[in-house]
Amino acid sequence: MCYGYTMKKKYENQTEPVSYGQLVKDVDGVRDMGNVACGYAEACYDQIAAAVKKCEDGNPNFVEQTLEAAEVLYSATYKSEVQKIADSSSEPLFKELANLVMDNFNSAADIEAALKSFFEEEEQSEIVADAEFARKQFITIAQEFCDEGCFYQSAAFFKPLFSAMDGGQCTIASEFCGPCQDNANEFLDGNEDEVMPCCLKEVAETSIQAYDHLEKKYRDIIERFDAHLSGHLSDVANDRIDEIVDELQEQSACIKEVYDANKPECA
């Protein structure tokens, strides 16, 4: 959490776009934090889970009372801050979404009611089952990732790649298509020893398969939600959503193109 907060403060106060050269400097920090997570995350989770269970066993109203306390704290402390951020934002989409959320969701009961009204009971059961399956799959993959020392391998792969991508007309890390993609292809084509680790490929392949499965299975729900949300937003905000989606699809296609051309043959 501390590392994430530090990185957030570092980049949110920066006026210039983030470059791949800057990301190179942060790769080692991500690697080290990943290794810390590998060593302590499971034990930390077990301690928290045990503490919560102890509270639940001693107080049958623990969850309800905790949610009520969180609602009071949010209303008294954070809601006004969120409103200030929304009012000062120059992004119409963010402002409208923030106001929409604050106008309609002020308690856990509001969220529960909205979910029940939007999702049919069968859909809710399927989502819960899929979420539990995803949780177990994530734990398995994360454990394998840690056991293979994949944070070290991934850092050793990305540092020279990002260094090679930085420069020329590739000046913004959020724009992969074009010059950055060309630099990545040139580096990977000219360095046979620079190969994506198989442990990283496994994570990528599993993520792609999971996304494709969920997108296909829940397409109707996604389209229903999209139509519902669009009805509560202005034309300007809806146009901005379309722009963001188009940009994400374009960048994702460029990344996938490089990935498909360079993914390793693994046993």
C-alpha cells in the first residue's frame, strides 16, 4: 500500500507525460514489491481473515455494524472531498460519473438494491460462482508465479525492452501504437536472447482466455449495463466513453500484435 501510494503521488504530480524511460527506473521497485507480496501476502491474508472471523463469531451483527460505521465515516469525512474532486475535474465524463454515483449510492443497502434490480437471481448466482472460480485460479497462478521467481525474470525482460522503446518519437508510455511499437519490434527482432519468460506467458495466456470467456458469457449483461448507463449520461460524456473504448481497443490490438509475434515456445 505504501509503495502504491508513493507511486501514485509521484506520477499524479507530474505535468509531463510518463515515458518508458521513467518506467525503466521503477521496474526494480515493482519487482521488489512483488517479491515481498510473494513472501508475505498469503500469511497476511490469513491473519486478517482469522481476525475478521473472530469478530464475526463474537458478534453476529459485526458485518452490518462495520458497514454502517463505514457509511458514517464516508459521509462525515470523504464524501465532501470526492465532491470537490468531481467539481474541479476538467473531464466531463469523470464529473458526471462521480455525481451519478454520489446521487444514487449512499449506503451498502443502496448498492445491494441496485444490484438486485439490475441482475436476475440466476445471473447473480453465476457471477458469484465465476468470481469464486476466478479467485481460486488467481491463487494457483500467483503461487506458481512466485515459486518460479517470475518477478525477477519479468523485470529482467522488461527493463531492456522499455529502455530500447524509449527515445525517438516514442515519448509517451500510454501510446504504444506507432513509434513505441516499432521500437519494441526492432529490439525483439534484433535480440534473440531477449525472450519473454514462460511464467509470464502463462499469466498472459490465462488472462486472455479468461477475458474472452467472460466477455462472451456476459455480453448481454454488459450491453444492458452500457445502455442503462448511457441513458443517465450526456451526449458529451457518452462520446467520451466511445473515444476511450476505441483508444483502448486500438492500443490493445497493437500490444497483442507484438505479443503474438514474440511469445515463446514453452513446454
